[in-house]
Amino acid sequence: MMFRWIKRAALVFGALVLAVVAWDVATYDERAWLADYGRLKQDMAQGYANLDWMVDKRGVDLVALDRQTTADLENAHSRARAFFALRRFVQGFKDPHLRMKPGERQVPAPEPAAAVVEASSIADSEPVDAPAGADCAAAGYEEGDHGFRLPFAQVAGWTSLRDGDFPSGLVGDTGVLRIAQFGEDRYLAACQAVFKPGIGDRELQLAVRARQQALLAETVAELRDRGAKRLLVDVSGNGGGSEWVSEVIQLMSDKPMTRREARIVGPTCDRSAVWQGEAAPCPVFASDSGERATLLGNGAWRGPLLILADRGTGSAAEDFVAWLQQNKVATVLGERTAGAGCGYVNGGNPTRLSVVPVDVWMPNCARLLDDGTNEVEGIAPDVPFPMGDEADPAVQARRLMDVLARG
């Protein structure tokens, strides 16, 4: 009896699957998918900050990629295959900030972008601070994993000082501080501590940031007061966050620091010819003034600084590494970083597809290191140290301490 029921259920399920597949094939609109793809290419030509770098430095063949994607869409015959064709196209650039994400809603395709795109201007009116929501969860806050990735507690001589959002401890005269996220929205408990009814989204973000910044400064001061002569900041696996990172950088030195200003997209011409293999008739960036950004350290920490980074260190965390390494404030240990680089200035400007509820996000800014390298290539450590491949993390933690002991 049970076998007969299972067989019947399997037949019904199989019939449903076949019906869905048949419906997908019968209703597939090739022209709509090709139109969305054409709009995506136009938006990327005008607004993808790393497009020229990918062509000039990585050798991405836009013509071949476009030809293959077009053929895949023309021969897809179903939404599923068409979606995977677009995903292969996006993944072909190997850029962590160029990605597809579920959209908020499905909308009709907007009008094609104008041929000439002017640099955006700042509105005269003040932006409205939208309500954050009924509580922190509604505002999008979640509790991240803030703990150490390496088990420093198993290292001989380890003294744990703090757990919580920014774990810390001492090994001899080396203080260790963990910063797992630079995004305020990964600190749910901190949000709950400052949340109040009617608070605006931006006001809430700044309140959480101020709380966490004060906590970081307090943790650094405790390490110093407990005898730390040098500080190791662990940002391994830190995938980034917000502009809050600039304030954290300032805690790490008492020196003035500079680096190249981030470059923002804003071409002055139609650049769509790049998909035919032609040189872009104008830069994708609004300008290349060569100006430098400046940060003045506030001296919360003034001693020798070390940074532990790995292939999971990306975006804002790479900005943290770059500022402190290039200004010779810190020595970086670990692996080359993720190569996410600059992300979405002012919220970004994703391309919303009309055929599926999916947005294609692309970075609209780029950060260059002082040697001219785009951060999408990652940042090399000063002292290479393998991360993540060691079968026993405790062994890896001890090896790291041995590296530190050698200087």
C-alpha cells in the first residue's frame, strides 16, 4: 500500500514538473530577454566602474562574451536556461561587486539609457531619512558572527580580555583585536541598545556606528593599559561594510594619512561601442583629477600595528588594509585580499531586469592603490601567511604567533 502511494505521488510530481517545463518553454519571450540584456550592456558601458580595467588589464574579451551570451539567449527556449546564460555573463568578469540579487519587485523595462550621460549632480534638497521600521529586525539588522576565526584561546600564554562584538586578548605584549564586520547592520544587539520608536534609517545607522566606535576605542585603550606594546587587528573574513571604516582607521594611528580618492563613474559620451571591440571614446569616470583623500589619526593606538587579512577580506575591509599599509602604519600578514574593491556609492544604480525579479548590481566607483593597481586585484600582504588551508586551526594559530615572535 505504501509503495503504491509513493509511486502515485512520484507520478503526480513528475507530471507537475513536466507541466511547468512545458509552460516555461511555451511562454519564453526571447525578445524580452534580449532587450533586458541589451539594456544591461548599455548600463555596464556607462556605469560599471571596472569595465575598462577588466578589458585592458585582465584581457576580458567583450566581443566574444557578448557573442556567446546572445547565442545562449537566442537558443535558451526557457526562462531557466536564459537566467543561467545571464548569470554566466555576469560571472565572467570575476568581480565580487558585479552580481545578481533578488529585486524588490518586477517592473516593466525602463526606457533605454540616453546616449550621452552627464555626471550626476547633488540635489539641492536634503535627503529624507526614511523610518527605520518597527524594530531592528525590520530595519534589516542581523547578528553577525563576531568571534575569532583562529582559536587564539588555545595558544600558550593567551589571556582573553573581551568577547562580544569585538573580541580581544593578549599574548605576551601583543594585543589582538577582532573586527569581523564593518557594516553597522551586522550588530543586532548594538542596534537594539540604541533603537527608539520613530527613528530614521540613517539616524539609526549613525547611532549604532557611534556606539560601536566608542566600544572599539574602549577596547583598544584596555589593550594598551593591560600592557600591549603592539596590536594585531584581525580582519580575516571581513567582507566589508560602510564608510564607518574611515573612523576605525583613524583609531589606529596618530599620523595624517592619505591615499588616492575613489573614482566615481560619470562618462560624458555613449560608450556602447566597447561591446564591438572598439576603444571607449571617453573614460567611464567623471574625472581623474589625481586628488588625494586625507585622514587624520586620533591616536587611540600609537604603537606598532599588524593586520591579519585573507582572501575573505573585501570591500571596506580592503580600504582599511590599503590606508594603513600604504601609509606605512601597519604591516599586513596573511593572504592577498578578496579583490572586491570599491562598491556602491550613494546606494549604487542597479539594472532591474523586467523578465525576472532580479537586479544586476555593478560597482560605480573604483579605488586605485598608489602604484595604480585597481583594488579588484586584491592587496598583497607584506608577510605571506596561509589562511584557511590548515587542517587544525589551533596549529595555524600557534604558527601565526611564531611568526609574530620572530618580529
